[in-house]
Amino acid sequence: MDVNEAQLISRCQQGDQEALEEIFNQYHQKLYRIAYGVVRHREEALDIVQEVFIKLFRSIHQFKGKSRFYTYLYRMTMNTAIDHTRKMKKAPSLSMDEEEGFQLSDDADRRPDRILDHKELEARVKWAMDQLSPDQKAALIFREIEGLSYQEIAEATGCSIGTVMSRLHYGRKKVQELLKDYVGRGEVL
Amino acid sequence: MKRECSSISRLLEKYFDQEVTPEERSLVEGHLPDCSACRMALDTMQNLRILIKNPVEEAVEKETFPWVWEKIEKGIQRKERPGLWNFLKSWLDVTPLLKRKILIPAVAAVVIVILITAPLLYKKMSSYPGPSVVEYVESETYNVMVYELETPQVTVIWLFEDPEEESSTS
Amino acid sequence: MRRKTSFFVILILLLSPFFGDVAFAQVQVRVRVMEASNVGSGFDSSLRDLHDQLGSLFSFSSYRLLKDENVSLSSNQPVSLSIPPERSLELTLINQHRVTAEIRVRITRQGRELLTTLVRLAPGRSVSIGGPKRGEGTIITALSRPQ
């Protein structure tokens, strides 16, 4: 953590909202990227980002600097996003194809060779990612979307590097199988 | 698949994630030119990454984050209010009274006051459920967004026009 | 002593709504219509009190006053006035509680209802309704009550 960031965190811990705003300016895009990677829905991702910064302001006094600040933020974002998806799953009106009345075609499975509509493909990717366990999904999102190293993922998810590699391996394997018609066959895995 | 694939395959993901040691990298890169299966596996991983990542990058690129910071400020102020409430609660805490012999007359007095004022309370409080300036908005023509800030005190109702609707009705 | 005080505070709080409702005969509302745009720069002096509010939300460079009118609202008696672009604004006082007035706002065009909203206005508070385009600019109607 550089000196500037340490000062920002310290000011934030003392209730300085301007410091929080500077942190927001630095990180909101990255956190949005993670949130969107989980929920694949603009308004929900924005809600998650808002919730994270509100939570951060209330709980930043608990940050002791034992991990890097951005991994602390990423973990908070991922946990908030996954909690959000759990709550949304409990809402009876929601389904995978609920966004803007978009419906997955019934024959999509039978015709993988046709060119899929952009939104349909996105819906399928979201569905495949939703079949993963929260830990596998988190590892995959941190790696594929945010480009974190194994060490950084381990810090953000509170596990060992070996566990990260295992989650990535099985997560990728499952998603590849679910999307095999669009990514090709990964026989080595 | 070649026999050495079994040993290389364990390294393929690490190689793809650029987490290999220099020795491991040499091993993999020495093997790849002769093994289409491993090359295909890498392509598959790359395709998967594109599928997962590209929609997110597109979404981030076009996102302008309207009013996000303002909503965060408002959320923080809302959550700070409980401090005042806790202070009031400590003053309005009457539980010690329950341990004393004034309980019955006190309860009787409160019940009488409630019976007298409840109909009025219901009528008044139901009209004014909270501090929000805009009670409701209805429009069959526009998409509407309501912005409310506390500092400065601003309330704006914004109507998003549909250009086709405007040209067809003007 | 503190407990007795808090007991009487509860009693007063329970009784206060009974005394809280004061009926005013009329409510004064100021209606200002302005054209906001990024053509030119400047802020009409009559809009000075709204400057901070609008500036915190919008990034227009120019605010030009088109109309400035004071209306008196009586309970359930609508008052209409024309506002650009070719619309009619109808204000009706629905209710009052202490100093806050509940006002129904209707915007129509050629008899067709475009927007209905119910707002609560206290003295010194304003509500702005914006969005309709007029040429290069956007029309914003600000409703406020004098202090």
C-alpha cells in the first residue's frame, strides 16, 4: 500500500467522506467490473457498488492492513454480489431470462452452429457461471475478468494458492462443458 | 494424446495464467509445437476467457455511473441517523418503571391516551409517511427518474422523452 | 427524575399530532420556467437561489428564465398556467400539515396528461421538473415556496 492510499484509509477511518470519495474515484470501475461479472445486470451491479462503498465507510475501521487494501475491497465486493444473487434467487418473479423481457430460444440447444444473438450468448454465459459454486465463481471472475494472480485471489478469497488452482480448474472445466458448443472441446482438462 | 501430455496438462492452466516458473514455461513451450491437443486446450481456455470477459469490458466501457456517488453519500447519511435514535431511546427507556408499583396507573394512562388519539394519529401519520418530497409520479408518456439529494436540498423529476413519441404527437 | 421526564415526553409525543395540524387558507407557490442549455453561458439573476441546487446536478452552461409567476393555491382548487413547450401546468393544494403543503402537479398537452405527481413542499424547498426539449435547450420548471 502506498503512502497516499494509507493516508486516504486513515482519513476514511476517521469519518472523512472526501477520502471515501477519492477511494470511490479510484476503485469504482474495478468493483463494478467484479459486480457485473457476477450479476451480469447493469442496475444490480450499480446497486452492489453503492452498497459496497456504504459498507466500506461503516466497516473500514476493521481494516488493519494485514492484506492489501484492494484485495479487501474485492472480497467485500464479491461477498456483497454473491449475497445479492442469493436474495434475488429467493424473489419468485426473477428468472434467468427476466432482464428486459429477454427470452432464451427453445431451440438454442439444438442449433449451436447458428450465430447467436449477442444477448442470448451473454445469457448463456451467465447461466453457466451461475451453475458454479460461489467459491469457483469468485475464483474465475477474479482471474478471467480482473486478471488477479493466484496469490491475489488467495488473499481476496481467504484460502491457499492450491485451493485457488483447484477452484479455477474445476470451475473452468464445468463452464467449458456447459458452453462446449461455443468454446470448443478442452480434452486435456 | 501424447504420453508427455499427461505431465504437461497439469501445467497448461498455470501456463495460461502466466503462473509458471521459467523451467515450467520452457517445458510447455517445448511441447506445444508438436501437440495439437494441448494447443487446442489453450485455445479453448482463451475462448472461454473471451466469453466471460468481453461482455463485462463492454459494460464497463459504456457505463457512466450516473449519480452513484450521490446515492452513496445519501446512503451513508441514512445509516448515520441511528446514532440519534439510540440517544433518544436511552432517554425514552422506561423499563425501570416496570419494576415499580407505578406500572398499573402508568399503563392505564397510556391506554386512555392511545384510545383518544389513535384515530387522529392514524389519519395524520398515514398522510405523511416519511420525509421524501415526492410522494408518487405517474406518466404513461415518459420514462421518469426522481433525484433527491439532502445536501444541497434538491429534488428533481426528470422526464426522458422518446423522440418518436414527440415527433408523432407534436 | 429522568424516567419521569421520559414518561411525560412519551405522553406529549402521543398527543402532539392532535395539535400539529394547522389549516392555512392559502399557499403561495412560485413557478419559474427556464431553458437550460450548453449554448452560451450565464445564470439569470432570478434563478440565483436555485443556482447551487441545479449546478450540483446538471452541467448546463446557461440557464435562461422564460417565466416567473406566483400562484396562490386554495385547498382542492386547481390553478393552471401555460408553460413551454406548449404544455399546461396544473397545481392543486391537496393537504397541509404544519408548514408542509401537499401539492398535486399535472402537466398536460392538448388535453393529454403527460405527468402527474404529488409533492410535499415546505417553505424554502423546491421541486424541479425537467426534460422536455426545446431547440438546443431543455425546459426545467421549478416550483418553490417562499420562506
